Amino acid sequence: MTTTAPAPSATLPASASRLLRTAGFVSNFDRFCIAPMLVLIGPQLGAALPTVVMAASGYYLAYGLMQPVWGVASDRWGRVCVMRVSLTGAALAALASALAPNAPVLIGARCLAGAFFAASIAASLTYVGDTVPAAVRQRPLSELMTAFALGTAVATVVAGALAHYLTWRLVFALPGVLAAYLAVALRRLPEPERTPSKSLLAPFRVVLSSPWQWYVMTVAMLEGAVLLGFLTYLAPALEAHGVPTTLAGAVAALYGVGSMAAAQVVKRLVGQWSAVGLIVAGGVQMAVAYLLAGYSQSTGALVVVALLLGGGWSFMHSTIQSWATALSPTARATGVAMFGVALYVGSAVASGLAASTAQAHEYRPLFWLAALLTVPLTVAAALGRACYR
């Protein structure tokens, strides 16, 4: 049984912060680890690459679709309860992935892993929203963003190496073991005070009746398109110029390094800079990055681009994310989950629409379009945040 947390304080206890950061790290590691291993997994399971890719696609689809489901469950039964249940399922699904004897079993196991790991990040963000006052909430949120970025970067760089020199099965087993540990360790985390929703649909009615929620979801969709959607094509742009796949992946992974470094800066600026100032600073970094990427797709240029995009993410996204946690206090988990759905939808739409241009290796106009779209994104986010009270 979890205990009830005291009234919100100015800081998140260190032990709670560590557990939440670890949950986010594991979730992002598991989400991004399969991409560098696809070429290696196929031959070992006797499956063609398009078949193995279904394991990644199914994971992402399940991850996105389960966001609102876990959000509603969290508003109904509690943040810690949902995290522990979901991590237990995630541990079993990750270990099933590691033991998969063939492609169909792997695809099914990865879909289940995506469905269960989908709860961790949104529940962690919601927990911070429940326990830390809005005025200083962005600091612990920035720490969470650092852990999320670290999970992405480590998965991108380490998964391929482990799969190549040892076995891809180990890469799936590691997050499974960590998820099992967290499912037990989180019993020490106090359940935040909240008013349980009266029905499963009640949180949706609260969230979807808020004009500001719709506004922020629209901003999130545009942000997902501009940043995450076009970010997908950094590595392919390098590969189109003859850069080895391993090096191209390492350059793209520097996005996580930039995000982690910038998150430390953002923590210090919260309270000194306004939310609007942080959003504009993030937008400027993103615009400069994409302008540079359009000008040159050399390795050196895209190293700078990846670092700037990571910085832009930490400045802009952590600010908008903090805003999203304040919109629907009585249905916070559902609101945060719907914010995440909008972000992923924007990313998927943008990367899909840009696929034909990327296939023709026309990366220059692609990146310049991203730079152009950064302008309405920054204006909409900054003006909305300035007007929100």
C-alpha cells in the first residue's frame, strides 16, 4: 500500500526524483533501442527486414494509442498504482521480446511492451504536476527531460553496439530487468493527494471541455511535427552523403546530449526568465538549426544541428510541458496523456508527409521547411503562454 503525500512542496524529494527519472529513462531506452538493431535481428530470426520493422511500428502504435488509456486509469486509480502495474507488464513483455523464437512472437511482444511502457513518462510528469507548485515545476520537469533524453541517446548509441558484439536479446532484457525492479521499488513512492474521477469518461469530459487544453494540444502537434518529425531525417541525410550508418546514428544521438546540457541551463533560468522567454529561446535554436541543416548536410554541420535541436527541445518543450500539467488539475493525467498523443500524431504526420521528399534525397528544402514552420510554432506557443492566466 502506498501512503498519501503531504501538501505540495517547493522541491521533489530526491528519492522520488530518482525513481521517476529511472522510469522515464527505461521507457525511452526501450522505445528507441530497436531501430539500430533491425538489420541484425532479421537474419537471426529468418525474417525479411519489412517484417521485422513491424515490431518497431507496432510498438510505436501501441505506445501512442495507450497514452489516454493509462491517463484515465491514473486519474481513476492513482499515479503510483498505474506505474507499478504498467511496469510489471512492461517487464514481462520486454523479457518475452528477449526470448522471442521467431518474428511473429517478437512483433507481439514488442506491441505489448509499447502498450505497457506507454504509462511511465506521462505518469512521471503527472506525479510532478501533482506534488510540485507550478511556479517551480519546470525545474524537476527539466530533470525528467534530461533522463528521457539520456534514455534516447543511450539506446541510439549503445543498442547497436551490444547487438553487434553480444546479442540483441540482451538489449531487450535490460529494460525488462529494470522495469521489474521499479515495479517493486515504487511501492515506497507516496501516492499524491487527488480526487478520484467518478467514472472512466469523466476525465475526458474535463480535458476536452477546456479551450486552453485544445490550444496547447494544437501547439504540441505542431511541435511534434517541427522537431520530432523532421529530426528523423538527420541520419538519413548524412547517409545520403556517404556517411556510414554507425556514424550517422551517433551524430543524430547528439540530440540527446544537447537536450541534457540545455536542461541543466533551463533549471537555472527558471524563475529568472519568463516562460515566454524560454519558449522563444528554444524556437530560435530550432530555427537556426534547421537553417544550418538546409545550408549544409556535412557531418560537422549536422553535429551542430543535433546539439541545437536538443537545446531547443529542452527550452521549448519543457516549458510547454509544464504549462500542460497545469491545464486540468482534476484530470491531470488524462490531460498530460492527450498532450502526448498530440505530440506523437504531429511527429508521425510530418515524418510521413516528408518521406517522399527524403526518398529523393531532397533534404535541403525539407530542412528549410522545418525552419519556416518553427516561426508559427514559436509565435503560437509564446503568445498562448503570455495570455494564459
